[in-house]
Amino acid sequence: MGIGLVLFFALGLLAYGQLVDSASRPMGTTKLAVSGDTARQAFAPAAELAAQWQGDAGLVAVSTQLLAVGKGSGNDVEWGFQFFSPSTQKLALVAVSGGKARMVRPPMLSPYMLSTFSLEQWPIDSDRALQTWWDHGGYSIVKQYAQVDAKMQLRVSEDLGNQPVWAVVGIVANKDTTLSIFVNAGDGSVVDLR
């Protein structure tokens, strides 16, 4: 009887968690469509160019800016990838748009060592991170204002044991209004890093 009670309690917690998760999503939200490559799709040409630059180049950060989120602007997304070479202690910025990679500027010397991460450490792609932002308030803010742009950045978080984390910030054009969310790039969970 004790095991049955524990099982009943566990199932109750599971059902409650699903209820809370569905309640946090505003009524009427839909899957957010974004044109262009996701970060993981754009990574291959960036990594290839970085490897040509330095064989030990490791990924430090990924970023982009999306204009008029949820309005179907149809613009191609440009991704920025920062790579760090420990042997030269230099940082390179590679931009990828339309499947083509280019070095943005000559690599610069970094005053300190930087934490890097691999593709395998971030199975959660940019589209899922953006959808999480959309489901946790992004939909509401886009409905309320004429234009909301979003900035996305992926980098390691020391607070999470150097696990890569997506930061997604919605910015209302011409106002000081923002909506930020942090998404663990390993499992997709929302984390509090404030």
C-alpha cells in the first residue's frame, strides 16, 4: 500500500507539472515561424572557416538579431559565431548568411582565456529557444506592440557549470520595454540567471 501511495503521489506531481506548463502558455499562441537557417544549420560553414583559420579554434558564442518577430518579415537571418584559439589567444568573428561564411574582421588578441563549447553540448537549437521565449510572454508582447525585435545569444554559463545557455531578449522598438528569458541549451529548460 505504501508503494501505491508513492506512485499515486508521483503521478499527481507529473500531472500537476504538465498542467502548470500548459497554463504558462498564453491561449492562442502558435508555433513561431522564422525564415532562414537556425544556428545549428549555420554552424557548419562557420566551423569550417574557423578550422581553416586555426585548427584549435573553439566556439565561444553564437548570436543574431531578428527584426519584427512574429510579423513574418521574411528576412534572411545572419548568424555571428565567435571562435577562440588557445594557441594564439586570438578571437575570430565569423558571420554566416545564406549558407556562406565570412570572417568579419581580422582575429583579435584576447586578454584572457575564454571558455569554449562544442556542437554536441547544445542540442537545443535557436528555433526552439525562440519558441520558448514566445511561449513565456513573447506572444503577448508582440500582440501589444507594433514592432518587437529579438536578440539571441548562446554562450556558456558559469552558474550552470559551463553549460551553454540561450539568452533571448525581446526589445520593443523605440521604447525601454524588454522581455528576457534564459534557456538551457542542453535540455531546453528555462533557467533563472538574474
